[in-house]
Amino acid sequence: MSSPLHVALVGATGNLSPAILTQLLAAGSGFKVTILARVGSGSKVKAVPPTTSATSTSTASANTVSKTTGTASDSVTIKEVDYASHSSLVQALSSPPVDVVVCTLGWFPGFFETQKALIDASIEAGCVKRFLPSEFGNGANANVRKLPLLFNDKSRTQEYLVETVEKAAATVQKNNNKTDPGSEVLVPFSYTIINTGSFLDWQLELGFMVNLKDHTATLYDGGDVRCSATRMVTIGEAVVRVLHNLDATKDRHVFVHDAAITQNQLIGMAKKIDGNDKEWTTTSMSTADVERNAYKALEEGDFMSATLGFISRACWGQGFGQDFSDKLDNDLLGIPVTSEEEIESMMRDIMAKLL
Ligand SMILES: NC(=O)c1ccc[n+]([C@@H]2O[C@H](COP(=O)([O-])OP(=O)(O)OC[C@H]3O[C@@H](n4cnc5c(N)ncnc54)[C@H](OP(=O)(O)O)[C@@H]3O)[C@@H](O)[C@H]2O)c1
């Protein structure tokens, strides 16, 4: 029996990571998981089954502190790391050796630098063969990549991964010709960038795509732009399937979605569930105007408004390539596209919770 793939899940206190952790644990003995949490965040890690005890280790300082905290599965270890400390990251990734890094950090100033530090530490650890950056959006599109803040940082991360993979391949090749390879890259390093479009259930619960609670929506570019969207559970599954298909997903973008859907279709489904008796209040906006306003907000230092504006432009703007229908990897990963009935059922559940 082959040994389990050792996965380091980075940023596991966030919105997305619990869905990935849940699917990794559900996949059974094929994975051993180490959660890398920012120093002080270990106790907040979610989605770990409350059955057995976990080990939490801080590698934030040179003096490694070991302690047992919280609850987790036998196959999950929580390590607190200092992202600013190269040695802290290398130690966390090399002992015991990590095979795959799955990064789910949320955006903050320094997002690129932190992912770069993780990539550099993965190389130095010498054991990491695959890096999945914190993408989970639509960062393959050239127009999206030109947008600032998280989009630009994600784009820089992609470029750095390509560069690093090339350098690592050259080093591995050189080492293969040596009798003593030393401590340089020992295994070929590679990446997979998972594009999921919008987080369907998460965004609907928050009222982002359309507001199911208040029956309101800002219709972007007319409301008929098709946007790929994926439920959290599917994103978790997609990560697991990528790890089961390392060869086929090597050094490339992977596209997955549950459905490509428009805002007007979502409103139509909500009306059907409501029995058509609820009035919706909609306003229309051009995403070109939204983008202009977002740049203005950025100049004024209003990062939150700017970020939300750029996200709306990336999700609903004409020419931003957010409909993945013609390039899907669902078949490769064995993930079926979701039927309209299933989306309606998901929406019914969300509306029951919200209303
Ligand atoms: N397509 C979509 O609809 C959609 C929606 C949401 C997210 N996403 C993408 O999914 C990925 C994960 O997003 P998320 O919403 O799950 O992220 P998040 O919840 O905002 O944050 C995830 C993690 O980032 C860590 N973090 C935040 N600031 C940090 C800092 N300064 N230094 C170190 N760690 C820090 C947090 O750790 P602490 O607990 O220590 O703060 C947390 O564990 C991102 O790439 C995001 O853009 C896409």
C-alpha cells in the first residue's frame, strides 16, 4: 500500500479552507494533513471532526514548542508558523516531509510576498512536488489579471510559480547528474491553479450575486452575463480530485464549475421558489463604471469598496472570460455539472435559512 499524500493546508481559519479540509478528511486514508496557521490562529481552525485529539506544534521560533490542543482527526496536525520566517516555513514543510501545499490565504497587503515565501520554502524543503496557490476564482483571464489588489497579486503568484518550476526543473536535472545532490531541489516542483469562478452558495448566502433575503440585485451589464459558479463542497472535491490526478493537472490551470449562470436566471429561480409573488427591486450598472469607481475608491484609500468593485467587474464584466463552459475540466476530475434542479434545491435551502 502506498503511503498517504502529505498535504499542507495553508490558511485554514478562513472561509474556503474548511470545505477543502472536510473533503480531504472524507477521502480517507489517502491523505495526511498538516494545517499551517498563522501564529495564534491554531485554535480557530474549523471543520476538524471532534472525535480524536490533534497535535499542535508551533514552528514560529527557533525553539520549537510542542503542545496538544483542541480536537482533530489523527491524520491532522496543526502547526503554527510565522510567514515572515523562512526557517519556520521550511521546518513546517520538511519535517515530516510535505508532498503538496494547498494555499487558501485570503487577500491582505503582502499576499503575494507571503505566497512567494511559501513557494521558496517549498523549494528549500526539497520534498514539495505540487503547489496549489490561493486562486479559486478566474485568474486565468488576461483582463482579470490586469485588475489591481488581489487580482494583481494572484497574477504575480502565477508568474512566480512558472519561473520557479522552470528553475527547479533545471536544478533537478543538474542534480541527477551529480553523485551528491546536496540540499538543493530533490523532487520536481510543479503547480496547479484551480479556477472555480464565483463561490455559488457562499456568495448567495452573503447576498453578493443577488440578494435573496431582500429581493434586490444590482444587475451588472444587463444581468445576462454568464458566470461560472461553484459550491464550496465542489471546490473541496476539486482539490481532492486534482491531488488524485497529479500528472494530468501538472503545471496548468484547471477549470471547474457547478454551472454557468446569469443574475437574471438566479432571480428567475428565486421567483419560482417564492411562487412568483415577491417583487424584486433591481438597479442596473455598467461594470465599466463599476471599475472606474473602484479605481477612485482605491485612490481614496477605500480598499473594501475598491475590492468589491473589482470583484464585480471580474465576475460580471463582458470580456472577462468568466464562463468556463468551453474549457471545463469537470470530466477529467470526475465532477458532474450541476443540474438546474439541483441549483434550485440549493437555493431553496439557502432561502429557507435566510428568510
Ligand atoms: N470566487 C469567489 O467567489 C471567492 C470567494 C471567497 C474567496 N475566494 C478566494 O479563495 C481564497 C481563500 O479566500 P477566503 O475567503 O477563504 O480567505 P479568508 O477567509 O479571508 O482568509 C483565509 C486565511 O488567510 C489568513 N490570513 C488573513 N490575513 C493574513 C495575514 N496578514 N497573514 C497571514 N495570514 C492571513 C487567515 O488567517 P488568520 O485566521 O490567522 O487571520 C485565514 O486563515 C482566496 O484566493 C480568495 O480570493 C474566492
